[in-house]
Amino acid sequence: MSMNSHNPDHAVRGQLKEQVSGIMPECRELRRRLHSSPELSLNENATAGAISEFLAANGLSPVSYEFPSVVCDTGPKPAVALRADMDALPIVEDSGEPFSSRNHGAMHACGHDAHAAILACAGVLLHRRKRRSVRLLFQPAEEIGKGARMMIEAGALDGIEQIFGLHVWPSLDTGTIAVLDGPAMAANSLFTISILGEGGHGAYPHLAHDAVAAAASFIMNANTIVSRNIDPLESAVVSFGQINGGTAANVIPSELTIRGTIRSFSPSVQSMLKQRLSKLLSDACSSFCLEHSIEWYSEGPAVVNSVETAEKCRAIMSGPIRIVECNPTMGSEDFAYYLEKVKGAFAFLGTGSSVETRMSKHSSGFRLDEESMYYGIMAEVLAGENL
């Protein structure tokens, strides 16, 4: 008889593997149901209903807050929470999947359908195994940075000491997971800039106060903020994603709008980016005698994992899942708000197995390797029972 047959941990994990394999057909079915009926942020009512229906059919008692959400304790007085998001993106799907979106203009292009299905199935197994009570959190509105705060304000973390979450990660292989120490995802601040000038005929620019010229000068100078103001050992991004202004090729517009984002891992760096952006905008507009304003919105902190929790996650998941290294990302996630309140970790779940399944998140052609959901369920059950 082998030594492993006397190892309780080995026996327990062997049983868990069988249980996860057994629930995978239900996980696929639920994920495809959610994928075909995506709902945008703060409209996830049918999504929450489908999740609640699945949990209730498996002996659990889910409840909802006064907004689209599902909260479910697998037993009394849980101290650990597991979180998934539920919202889709305003994208027309072009994935070619037979279960593609039936809601034109909405698509699960970021894997939140998989997150929800993984957590629902992990919750069922945790309930059946009865080794530890865990709180399941299905939140809305991650894509607009509001859902986590709404959940926290409603009491989702009451009595909770640690939290774990994961995100599908196409650049990592299926069967792997990365759990970083410390900063994992960046703080994000979006901005809208308005520049007000005095328009005129394109033939007589000397008679106008040109908002376009000011905007061009500002954007070019803003691209030096990171290279000339931020420590090269820090990470930071200043990006412009939208410029609106003008109605004709020969008309200098009187008003122009610019939208973009700044990102970093440090509050002090984020503050520096804001200061420098505002100063360069002021300088550019002063040169052309223009009025201006800048509005900051959808601001969120960096996702900073507890080193202690991250180390424990890697230890308990190693074996059933291959632990890999991964760089922090300049993407953002409102899971950060939970980590400001309690210890926890946010993991990147490998979902790449082919060219099709390595396509970027937020793409109209995004596809998921559903085999990766096996490892997601495994990770969440192990986190729920061992953190």
C-alpha cells in the first residue's frame, strides 16, 4: 500500500477532485445560460435570479439586497467570503459560440458569466462538504466600479475576516493560477476634460481661440508625465481614449472634450499624475486664452493582496492547480474595495488553451476555455475551506 493512501490530505483532495468533476456539467450549463442572456451593470436582475434558482435547487438559501445581487451563507457565522461579479459589457458579440448573446449590444466579454458559475458550483460543494461556513457574494456593476462598494455598504462583509476572488486570465494556461503578493491590479481614475474657446472660420485662425490646438499641445505634453515625473521603478499610465469636437473641416470649434484614464499602484503616484495633468492642461489653455475644466470619476484603489493570504492560497492550491508567476496588471478591479476592509487575495485563473481562448478580455470575439472552470471551482473550494 502506498504512503499516499495513508495521507488524509491526499484522500480529501482526491474526493474533492471527484466532486468538482461531477459538478462540471452543471457549471457549463449555468455559464452558458448566463452567457446567452447578458445584462449590463445594475441591470443584472435575471442573472441574479438564475444564480439564486441554481443555489436554491441545491439546498442553499440565497438572499438579495435592494439591488441586483445574491448573498448566500453555506452555513452559520462564516468568516471567509468568496466573490464573483455578474455584469456584462456593452459589446456586440462576435465569438461564434452557439450560445452567444441573445441581448444585442450586451456580451459577457470579460468572463463574469464564468466567475458566477464557478462560484455557484463551489458554493454547492462547500455546502455539501460542510467543512466550513463560507459566504458567497455575487455582486453587480464591477465594470463601472460601483458594485463592491454597494455590497459593502449593504453589509456583505459583516463578520467576515478574509475574502478571496478570481478573474479569468487568457494569457495564462488552463490549469494554472497566479496569486501575487501585494499589488496585483492598478488604481484607476477616469477623467473628462472640457476646453472652451472661441470658434471661427478655418481660413482665419488668428481670429479664433483654438481649442483643438490647445488640446493637441496638452496631449503631447501629457505623454511626458510618466517619463519625466514618475520614478522609473514605479509603474504608471496616462492614456487618452476619446476626443470630441468640431462639426466641419473648415470650422474651428468653440468647445472640445477629452476623456482618458490614469493608473498606478501607489496613492502618491496617482496624486502626482493628477497634479501634473491638471497643471499641463492649465498651461495649454492659458496659452490660447481658453477656459477649461477637469472632472474625475469612476475612481478606484489598487488591488493589493495580503501577502499572508496570498502565500496561503498558493500553498493550499498547489498540486491540484499549477501555481505560476504573473506580473501585476495596469487593469483595475473594484475587488480592491473589499481588500481595503479585510485581508484577502485576488487570483488570476489561467483560461488560455488555443488562439481563440487567448483573445483579449473586452473583445467582441472573446471565448473561454470551459475546462478552466474546473480549476476555478477547485481554487474557491480550497480557499473557502482553508483560509
